[in-house]
Amino acid sequence: MAQLLVGTSGWNYDEWKGTFYAGSQSQEWLRHCSTRFTALEINATFDRLQERETLTRWCEETPEPFVFAMKANRHLTHYQRLMEPEESIDLERERASALGSKLGAVLWQLPQNFQRYDARLEGFLQALGQRWPGRHVIELRHDSWFTPEVAEMLAAHGVAVCISDAADWPMWEQVTTDFVYVRLHGHTHTYHSGYAKRSLERWAHKARGWLAQGRDVHVYFDNTDAGAAPRDALAFRELVTSQRRHA
């Protein structure tokens, strides 16, 4: 049966202290999340590489079959712009291996001003397939990428499109693999605004459709700044679960 994996993008937020984390100490926050969600997106790895010992500890603090999606470091995507990707891929793979079976997917986020460059993308995808087989996702934030040719390229290499909802960049609702990866950043105010019930119901309907196709579905709420993310994630998961029961 296809899996529904729902959580937030990160978990170390002081803004959640008086609400979602009320009564919990900061060292308990990850465990707290792991009892309420089925997955979490690690975004701290985007800014700096994490030590293997840290990733191992996070695994030990979470139950089975909880999983993590890991956001790749921005060095390759933002500074090298996917050029000469081999060394960066190897380094990411070596660190991520500490997550073992709890690594559910790896997210590669391109900068918003990175326009379509087929040769650069193809070289990255080839290196990725050769050096690190697994579930990989790419978040494209410039609409020049949103073409059938790019979709075919990603499908050929088994890399998923990140369906990314935000106020500050366009969304490409394209499915290219046997799993779907969604990031909900806040539709009206990126990283800040919550999702109304009707909007969550629409996303839940989409998720149930993908699950019915036999695709695993990852959904991570990144509207973290005002504390909406955990509330929305819990409400969304309940909507999908209840819809599946009724179906």
C-alpha cells in the first residue's frame, strides 16, 4: 500500500514553544514531532553539512518506521549551479548514509533565478544516477524549467519534481516518478501564512488521488515562521486519512 508521509520542514523553531511544543524542552522537540508526524524534512543541511554523529542521533531519537527527507547543501545548487557535481554528490551521500533506512528522499533546491539549462541539468542527473541511486527530488523555482522536455528528462532519470506552493515563485504540478513530493510554503505569504481548511481539503484530495495510483506521497509544511506548519500538517494528515477511510 502506498505510504503517506507528512511532517514539517525542520523542527527547531522557538516560535512553536508556547503552542506545539508547550511543556517540552528543546532537546525533546524532535521526539515530540516523531510521535505526531510520519516524516520530517531536514533543512539544516541546506546551510551547512551536518556531522554523521548528529544524523545518527536523530535516527536514534525517532521510532520506526519514521523517515527523514534531507535537503542537500546549497553549495552545488546555488554556488556551482550544478557544475562538476560529482564531488558534492559523493559528500552528500557519505553524510546521508548515517540516516540508513530512515532516509526517505533527498531534496535538491535550485535558486529562484536559475533559469533552464538542459545540459547542466542532464550532467547533474547522470552523475546522480551513477553515484547515488535512490529517491531524489528537485525543486525548480523558475518557470522556464516547466516544459515537457524537462519533465521527460527527469522521468528518464527517476527524479521527482517538487510541487512547491508559495507566494514568491511559481508552482509546477508535475509527476515524474513513482512518488510525489510536495512542499507547502504558505500560499499568500511565503513561510508565514497558514492554509485554510478548504485549501487543505484540496491538497488532501490531490494526495488521495496520488496514493490511489500507488505512489508514495511526501508532504512537508514549510510555513513555519508563525507556527502554522505543525497545525496544518496535523490537520492535513487527518483529512487524507479520513478521506481514505470513507473511500
